[in-house]
Amino acid sequence: MPRKTIRKATKQRLQAARKGRAARVKGAGARIKADTEAAHGALPQWTKAEIEEAFRRFAAANPDPRGELEHVDPYTLLVAVVLSAQATDAGVNKATPALFKLADTPQKMVKLGEARVRELIKTIGLFRTKAKNLIALSRQLIAQHGGNVPPDRAALEALPGVGRKTANVVLNVAFGEPTIAVDTHIFRVGNRTGLAVGKTPYDVEMKLMEVVPERYRLHAHHWLILHGRYVCVARRPLCEKCVIADLCKWPGKTVNVPAPQLHQRAAVAR
């Protein structure tokens, strides 16, 4: 398929999604069966051309995606991501303005103290553990990194309360590295669509790093998490508004417009 035709097809499918006409979701029974098939890795494989087209559409729909955690620098981002574990971004964003007003550096956080931090973030789940971790990681940043957030995975994961997912977010958002942090939304999207099937978040991350075209990798995390949060939701995905509905392998929906016949060379051309 020539590039001009591909771009026209992309535009048509974006328009269909915006109008809520991209696909129709099947009944609850069919959706449960489809999710079971997806969980067992029984969906067809995506071709390289289909993956290219999917990310072409994500980029066309949202050229400059941004995360939803409010922050002003690498340290406040790190704090916000640590707080977001088993919590919503919206919930974190309600608590952090007051916290950051008093403590937006490791030094200020340590001076504020665990009890005061705990009081400021008590609306967030696991706030006691998180307050303890914030003080501990702030002390470690001061002692080992001069009060700066290190642009290094091993150093980040050595901080209290910081795991691989948090490190990936910080590396991507703060330092511009093409990492993909797999949370519950991306894990669901990867498995449900068949784009990146895996039994663990790490499996899905490794598969995505393998299949996502390099030029789309920097923003892939944001596109996929936003897609999972607002479109490919857990209970009843909004397939009618999905920009990749015709490419998705999930059998729980009926596509209104068939996928274009993509050829490998044409699809990767710029």
C-alpha cells in the first residue's frame, strides 16, 4: 500500500474512532471468552507492518503525549511515581501540591520529617510505608548522589520504594530514555490486543521493547498507558473509540471497517 494511501487510511480510522464508530463490542459472555483466549496467548500475531501502523495512529492522534502525574523536576517526579503505587494519578495529584510546597528537594523532605509527610499524604493508599520510603530515599539521594536523582537504572532501583516500573518512568520522563514502564494498563493492553503477550509485567516490557519501532519507543509508554486508562479499559473496553480497533487481535469486538492490507515495505516508509 503506497504511503499516501496509508496516511489516508490512518486519517479515516482516526475519524471513525473520534465519532465512536470504529468497532462494536460484543456481549459480556463473548468478552469474557475473548479475555480468556488473550490470557492464554491464543491470539494471532501482529505483523511488523501492523505494529508500525498502530503506532503511526497513536502518534497522529497524540503527537506529544504526557504523563498525568504533576511534577516540576526529576525529584518531584520520582516522589510522585513512588506515591502512585497502588493509587491513581488523580489521587496523587490531589496530595502533592501541599507536599511539594513544603518539600520539593531531598533536603527539605528530610527536614520535614516522616510524621509530617505521613500527614500530608494520608489520603493515598499505603501512606505510612510511602512516607517512610520518601524520607529514606531522600537521605540516600543526599548521601550518595549529591541530592540529585541519578539517570541510572541500578542507582534508581537501589532507592527505597523504587522498583523497575518507577525507574522506567523516571528514566523516560525525566531523562528522555526510551524505556517502557509496564503498569496494569499496559499489561492489559499488551495481552488483550496480542501486541505484547506475557505472564508478568517484565515479560510484556521485554516484548514491547522488541516489537515497538525504535522511532516510536520514546513515547510508547505514554500512548499505551493512556490507551489502557481511557479506551481499552478493564470491564468494557471502548472499542468504538479505539484508533487501532481494526488491527487489534482481541476477538471480543466486531470491527466496522476492515484493516487495510499493509505491506511491510510500504508500511515502514516515511
